[in-house]
Amino acid sequence: MTNPWIRRRIKTECGRAKYSELAAQPGPLARLRLAWFVLIAALRDWSLPNPDQD
């Protein structure tokens, strides 16, 4: 995962792994599912501390 914006929004390791898995899939439905996942994951991880800022 090279996008720093995503790394700031998705903070858990399992969420980042799922993002990488979904981002690798081609097709318009896969992109829609990826966008939905990023939205939900960012909302759920909003209050968590960012592990990259230690």
C-alpha cells in the first residue's frame, strides 16, 4: 500500500491487508466494493491512534 492518504485513514493491519487485496482486483464492481470498504473502514478507524506516528 503506497497511498499515504489511505494509510492515515485505515489504521489496522487487517484493514490494510484487505485494502491491498481489494485494490488488486480489476473491474468496475471491484472498484465500487473498494470504495465502499474504504468509506466504512475509515469511519470505523476514525478514533483509533495511527500506528505509523509513533
